[in-house]
Amino acid sequence: GFDLYKGKLLDDKDVWGPEPVVACPTCSTTYSLKTGKFGPEYKATGLTGWVNTWAQTATAYNAAKDVPAYDITRDRETGQVFCRER
């Protein structure tokens, strides 16, 4: 698996639906930020598109699967941040 923290955030409701998604920076698989469910591939162009195509063939046996999603909250009084798996 690859880290999604450097992924591309996609929020065009006409294309991706009502929930924002993040595209994996390596293979372009998209994941819902709210549920963690994987979705359609983000089609990149140029060098990025070429790298993504190569990465998909290299990870063909690791088919996309859902990832954990988390609720992030902040206590207004203390400023503490909490992370809880959905």
C-alpha cells in the first residue's frame, strides 16, 4: 500500500459525487474521505499519467480495497485533537 497524505484532493461534485475523495499519488485509485471506500481511477496526464499507469501494472495483484476512515474532532476549550476510526 501507499500513503495517501500526498494524494490529490478531488471535490468536483459533478464528477466524483457529493463526498470529497483523495487520489493515490502513485496508482491514482480514489478513496472517499468520509467512508474510505475505493472508487474510480483518477485519470492523470503527462509524466504523472505515465507513472500512474506504470504503478498500476506493478501493483496489478494488489487490487484496490477500502481503507480505514477517521473522524477528526477538536476540543474547543483545550485545543486537543482527537482521531477516532469510523
